[in-house]
Amino acid sequence: MNAELPSAEHVPVMLQEALRLLGPQPGEIIADGTLGAGGHAEAVLNVLSDTGRLIGLDRDPEMAERTGERLAKQFGERVKVLCANFSDMDEVFASLSLAGADGILLDLGVASPHLDCAERGFSYRTDGPLDMRMDPDRPTAEEWINRAREEEIADVLYQYGEERRSRRIARAIVRARARGAIRRTVELAEIIRRAMPPGPRKLHPARRSFQAIRIFLNREMEHLDIFLEKLPGLLRPNGRCVIISYHSLEDRRVKNAFRDGAREETYAALTRKPLRPAPEEVRANPRSRSARLRAVRRAGQGEDS
Ligand SMILES: C[S@@+](CC[C@H](N)C(=O)[O-])C[C@H]1O[C@@H](n2cnc3c(N)ncnc32)[C@H](O)[C@@H]1O
């Protein structure tokens, strides 16, 4: 995990829409649960004025350290960055003697510097070790792919990648590893490519499988579920929450939690349907193409059931 992250520019996805719905006001406390390279956080800090504060979390220690240093230089005491999982945001708030936030932002998934850094093993396009860990506290993709049962691999690819060829790919992986351990990203990507029937396709054949393995190994859905469960207690009355997700498994969870909360009058919906990036944004930043943004406002005092 010590690989240098390249200083690639990170373009924050749906920044204007996120800012409008998060609605940070001077003097407020805003939490960014997925700090990444700090693009959204920096824009929020710029509108919070001298009295507002931003709490930034990232589960990746390198990302937290690097972005924390950068933001501290620019904004001083107004920003506090911690290496923590957003599923533990209640504990983070307690450690800072904070009763809640006026706004919380989640921009899910991995950051561009993760994908651009071959050493982190997230990319099927650039050769690197099969790592894919967002934090060091779990097995690597190499450990898992060389030891998991064929059915388990197929289930993970199907469940988290919605990969229709999951069984075929799992069989190819198990056959390939019988000849020697699979250690590199492009090696795995090539095994997957060869397991797919030939024909024209828009996306790389390994895209869904890599996404599935990353989500599974980092327990991304479990952390999102825990966060959504805790969310009402993390927001002050009238506090807003904006979540940007990148695939249907995440978006479905967010949609259901926000819908149930609105029915119980814990929240008021701020988006009736998910917002999508404008075509110009997708053209300028293809990584934004699958983004969906949903937002709610916590019921105010007296509005609560
Ligand atoms: C898409 S990036 C965020 C980019 C950021 N909004 C920006 O403008 O630079 C997602 C970041 O969230 C982090 N992350 C993902 N899941 C997390 C979790 N459960 N808890 C804390 N951080 C998480 C990743 O390590 C990554 O750095």
C-alpha cells in the first residue's frame, strides 16, 4: 500500500448538482464521507466561510493523509481529515463531540488516483499486482482469486458485477490458476477476455468482473447499508445528505433507504428521480457516465414523527 499515488487531477463528479442540494451555508458543519482527492470538499470549504467546518473521511490511509495535508495548507483548522470508514461516522462524530452535521456527502467507489495507480491493482487496463484493497485491513484480490471455490467466484461476479457469464469466467479462472497462481491485473483481465464469446462490445470484457471483486473484497455494500441505517442520527434537523453512486446495487440501496425514510417522515426527498450528469460532463469526464445522485433533507424540529 505504499505505492506513490500519481498527482492526477481528480475532476469531481456532478459538482454543481451536489453543491446545490447539499446547500452548505456559512458557519455550517459538513461531512464528506468519501474525501478522495478532495475535489468536492474543496468546493464546499470555499462556500462555508471562516466559521464553517468540514470533516473529511477516507478509509484509504494514503488518500486521507495526502488530501488532508493539501486541504490543511489551504484551509487550516476549518478542515479535519481522518482515516475512517463512513460506516463509523457516528463514532467519528462522538470523538469530535459533534452531535450531527448540517450536510453529509458520499461520492461512492474508488477515486481516479486509485484507478490511475497501477500498483493498487484496481485497473484491468494497466499491469499491476492484483491488490484492489481500499484499506490494508483485508485480503488482496490475489489471495482471494487463488483460493476461493469456483462457485464462490461465480456468485461474486454475478451478485456484485451482474456478470451474465459468471460461471464461464469462474471456470476459466480455476483452470488458469491450476497452471500457476494468478498474480497480475492484466493476467486476470486476459483470462476473463478469453472466457468471453467473441464479438463487438462497447465496454472491456473484464470491467464487470473487476468491479465485482473490488466491491466484494472491500465489503462496499455492507458499509453503505450500515451508513444508511445510521444516517438519521448523523444529521441535524434540516441537515441534507447527497449520495452519488455508480452502479445499480448502490443506487438501489440509497433509493430504498431514502424512500422508506420519506414515508416515515424522517426525511423530505430533495430529488424525486436520480439526477444524471449532463452530456457535456460525460464527454469531458467519461468516468462520470454511470453516476446517479440522490438527496434528502432530515426533517426539521417539530416535523419529525
Ligand atoms: C469517488 S472517490 C471520491 C472523490 C471525491 N469526491 C473528490 O472529489 O475527490 C471515493 C473515495 O471514497 C473512499 N471510500 C470508499 N468507500 C469508503 C468508505 N466506506 N468509507 C470511507 N471512505 C471510502 C475511497 O477510498 C475513495 O478515495
